[in-house]
Amino acid sequence: MGTLKTKPLTGQKIVAVRAMTDAEMKRQGWEKDNLEMPPVVIVTEDGTKIFASKDSEGNGQGCFFGETKKGKGFYLTSET
């Protein structure tokens, strides 16, 4: 797995936030780990997919957390 610098992502629009498919999870070597929901995938306009991992070696899925500009915390789920 190569390292992607952030510049190619700068200016990209997010076009979808969705659940990771079973095929995508299989490509990562991940199992659902008793999860109620699959991991979240963020898709940009050029087709780039971004998803959280629990570590830099890709040893399992993680969760996206964030904070609004007003300081309110949130997390993303794959629920619709």
C-alpha cells in the first residue's frame, strides 16, 4: 500500500458517504468483527474512496470522528 499525500485530495468534492461493500471489505482483508454496521466510505468526485482503519497497517476498520466549526463533535455511521 502506497502513501498518498493530501494534495490530490485538496479541492475534491465529496459525492457520497456510504457503507463499505462486502467486496471492498474483502479486498482490505477485513471481517465484520461483530459490527452491527459496516465501515463508512467517503467517495470523492474522481472516484477516490476514503475509509478509516484502526491503525496504519490496515489491521481492521475504524470510525470517522469530527468536529464542526462551532466545536460540536460528531461521528459518521453507515446507517441510512
